[in-house]
Amino acid sequence: MKAVICEQYGLPESLILKEIPPPMITSKQVLIKVITSAVNFPDSLIIQNKYQFKPTVPFAPGGEVAGIILDLGKEVKHLQIGDRVVALCGWGGFAEQVAVDANRVFKIPSAINWQTAAATLYNYGTSYHALKDRGQLQPGQTILILGAGGGVGLAAVELAKKMGGIVIAAASSQEKLDACQKKGADYTINYSTEDLRECVKKITGEKGVDLVYDPVGGALAETALRSMSWKGRYLVVGFASGTIPSLPFNLALLKGCAIMGVFWGAFTEKEPALSLQNLGELVQMILRGDIQQEIYKIYALKDAPQAIRDLMDRKIIGKAIIQVSEEIDTENIIPTETRTAQKIQTQQLSTIELPVRFLNKAALTGAIGSALGTSNWLMVDQEMINNFANATLDNQWVHVDPEKAASRLPDGKTIAHGYLSMSLVSQFLYQMIHIEGVNSFLNYGINKARFITPLQCGDQIRLHATISQAEIQENGSLKLFIHCNIEIKGKNKPAYVAEIISLIL
Ligand SMILES: NC(=O)c1ccc[n+]([C@@H]2O[C@H](COP(=O)([O-])OP(=O)(O)OC[C@H]3O[C@@H](n4cnc5c(N)ncnc54)[C@H](OP(=O)(O)O)[C@@H]3O)[C@@H](O)[C@H]2O)c1
């Protein structure tokens, strides 16, 4: 595969486009066919060995990608081969394929295009977390955003406006400030030609700003801190200027203000439920057209070094994107030979957008009567039937002896144990439903179960599911009733119908 490689730490000009072997995945990783990669500030640091993460050379930079899953590690349950995803890979993204830990990979709806997909997560995820969770920006509050024409800065301008803030965008060029105005900035300050402190005073009077959003650091930081209101919040986001400021603590005392760190990467790991909720909200904003990443330019893979150079030269407004490869037809994905189960799933890619996401357990009580849709097709093969028979010590010949079945059974095929189709409901449901912060459903019971049509070896089945009841218990757990119907491809009658009951803690 092609990749832009850092063989020796240095400036972007030392990166080279090379043909290298595709990466291997571990049991907890997925292999992604990269369609688009985003260019982010850490890419400029990581190639110089100046970033907090220090991969050993040779490596490909590129920490944020959008693409299609080609292969899954054995322990990965919540993703499927063929899924459209975005991923935060740290590095390795300026390459045609990248291996990423599954917990850094997120499914995206088909309505989001590849450029938007690669360009949004890091910038908007950071800025939304900063404004909502850390700064707690309220409608009518004033916010000064430094580096406002950059990746996280422009995202902050747009989000702060949507949240009802009064936005003062500050940047080094008129072109950047024009972009901020397009995103709704109320006031703009060109800090390369104007006095930041005086301009803020003119806009806010003696009061100052309620929040500062600072991804730049350096000399601007103290001026911004001096421009804050009583009880303001100063959001420390980054140091694009290359200088970590040292500030006089007495300013914080005099203003009764808070200086608070924003570390989105750590937030996604330490508070995954809240982070997923934020991402879900951002996806909804994108789908509604409320937010849209400004794309500065789309570069070819071979021009990735130039894209990093443009970022370092402060030319990029919003985000630069690398078009790594063209979209592929998911039907043509060939998974590795070793994982039979995954091989089956590639034949069963569906166009349905799964899983259906719920923000919390309570959200399901409002979904009673709602269809959860239809799962992907799954082929029941002899290996699966044998494994089930071995696990349950139920080795009846109708299940496990294909030769005898061929001569004695009417259709000449072994049949799956009825309880096998029943047991497959769980894995279908993991595909179909996702409740933020919940990883497992406890089997609690089954109502009105019937095995209607024998399931033969080689049949393909899929699940249709509807929420029939959802009850929050006194201890806060959720009792969920799901009506299940397992369809057999090409047959009129289902294999299995039942109402299953799960307890979700
Ligand atoms: N805390 C977190 O969780 C988090 C998450 C994402 C990013 N970050 C950090 O936030 C900072 C900005 O990231 P970004 O993706 O928005 O980068 P970006 O797109 O390159 O924007 C950075 C902006 O900083 C300004 N700047 C001032 N001096 C600069 C210099 N010497 N070199 C480059 N830019 C300079 C530029 O605006 P003007 O030309 O208008 O001054 C530029 O537009 C980085 O330090 C990054 O590591 C932090």
C-alpha cells in the first residue's frame, strides 16, 4: 500500500511517499481502508518528535481518518466489516490502510460525506467539550476565541454561536476573520494589526469577556487573561504559537476567574459515555446542517507534506483534507482467511444504519412500539452447528452428521438446533442497538417462544426486532422486552419468534 512515511524526525519536506506492506491488526483492533485523512496540528509536531506521543521511525503521520472497515480483531464486537467509520488513530492515517484500536473507531451515517467525516471529530469534539463541559457557555455570555480561523478555533466560533454566545473572533489575517464572520462571529479582531486588549475593551466596556478560548498560547495569553470579566473562565486548549505561557497568578485572584485545562483525548477515555453523547449531538447537528466544517483544500496523498507545511505556515483556514483513496464497493471486501465468522459477515453487508443509538436507558421507554430494524444476514454453517452441539453436549445426528443427513433427511441437509437460532438473537441485538455506557444485556427471560421452521445448514438468517416494553426498575436498571422474529432467506415462515426480556444494569 502507499503511505507517506517519516523515516527521520524532521520537517514536512523530509516525508516520503512509499510503497509499504499493510499493517497487521491485534485482536482489539480494526483495519481501515482510509478514504480521507485530516491534517491536524499534532501532525506537525509528531514528525519532529515534539509531540506527547512519540512513535518510532519509520511511521506514517495522520491521526484522524475516515474510511471503511476491512477487517476486525476477534474481540471486536460493536463494529462490522464494511462499516463506514471515523477513527482517531494517533498516527498512520496518511496511508491507504491503518490499524486502529476499536475503542477509537466510531460508525458514521451514510449521509455524512468522506471529507466532512474526516474533518469534524477532532475539531468539533474538542471545541464542543471545551465550551459545553468545561466553559459551560451560557446564552448571552461573551467569548473571546484566539486563533479563531484555525481548526479548533473556527469550530469554536460556530459552536459558540449555536449555543447563544456573543463571539469575538481574533486571528492574524482578514481572510481568517472573514471566515469567522461567515460562521457567525459578532465581532472580529486582527491581532497582527490591532491591540487585542483595547479592542476587547471597546466591545465589552470595562466588564471584559466571560470566556476565553485559547488554542494559541504565547504572548496573547496574558493579554486575553487581563481582558476577562469577574468570575470568567479561561480555556487552555493548546499552544500553536509554540510557547507555553507563564502567567501571573494574581490576575486569577483579582478577577476571581478560573483557568481550566481542556484535554479532549483524555476526556474521551475517562468519560466515554459523556463523550459519546457529545459525538451523538454533533452528528445530529451535522445532519441538520447546523454545523459544517470549513474545508480549506483537499490534497492528494503525495501532497500530504505540503498540507502539513501549509498548516505550519498558518495558511490553513478551518481544515485541510488528504484524499487518500477512492470509495470502494463494500461487497468486494475480502477479509483475512483465518476468521471464518468474519468471512460470513462480509457476504451479509446490509445498507441499514445500525446500531440504533439511545443516549441512556430512559430513552428506551420513549421508544416502545418502535422497530429496531433488521440485522445483517448471517449464514449458519456446519462449524457453527458443531460448536453449538459440542458446547451443549447435544450431538444428535440430525445436527452433526452431514452424510447421514444427506441420505435420510428430506432436504438432505443437517438442521441447526432450535436453541442455536435462539442463542444468535444476542449477537444480532448487539449489532442493532447501542445504549450509551451499556456494554452488555443480561438475559432475563423469554415469552411466547416458538421454533416455526427448521433451520438448515447453509441457510441465511436475520433478525427483525421491535421494542414491545421498556420498564425502569426501582434500582435504576431497565427491563427491556423485545419482540424478535428470525427470518430465513427465501422462506415464507420464520425460524423463530419470541419476546425476549433483557435486564440492563
Ligand atoms: N486540548 C485539546 O484537547 C486539543 C485538541 C485539539 C487541538 N489542540 C491544540 O490546539 C492548537 C490548535 O490546533 P488546530 O488544529 O486548530 O491548529 P491550526 O488549524 O493550525 O490552528 C492554529 C492557529 O493558531 C494560530 N497560530 C499562532 N501561532 C502559530 C504558529 N506559530 N504556528 C501555527 N499556528 C499558529 C494560527 O492562527 P493565526 O494565524 O490567526 O494566529 C492558526 O490558525 C494546537 O496546539 C493543538 O495541539 C488541543
